[in-house]
Amino acid sequence: MKRHQENNMLLLDDIYESRDPAVKSYIMQVMEEEMDKAQERAVVRVAQKFRHLLSPQMQQTLAAQYPVTALAASA
């Protein structure tokens, strides 16, 4: 690694700055996957907070598909 690590902080500059097309492609793939997951988590958190605005059927669906404890564990 070219840069000095301070405070045991993981520095990934050498990966991010790689000119290898496989690295660039994989970074983009993973970032897209993670953004999709983050967006879903954010929407579910909003639904959990304002579930009282949902119909009773949607409240049941929300509770079944996204238990509050499961959401907290994935955050």
C-alpha cells in the first residue's frame, strides 16, 4: 500500500484507483447492489415508522415481510 495507515484505518485507495477493468466493473456492480439494498431498507424504515397510515392489510404484509427485529439487525 502506498499510503501510510493511521489509527488502523483501512485505506482502499489502491483498489479504488486501480486501472484494472475487472476491478472497476466489480466496484460498480457491488455499489449498485448495495444501493438497492440500502434504498429498500430506507423505504421499509419509513413504512415501519408510519405504518399507522397503511391499510390494515398492508400493515399485516409489512409485519410479515419485514419484522421490526429483522430490520434492526440488518441496519
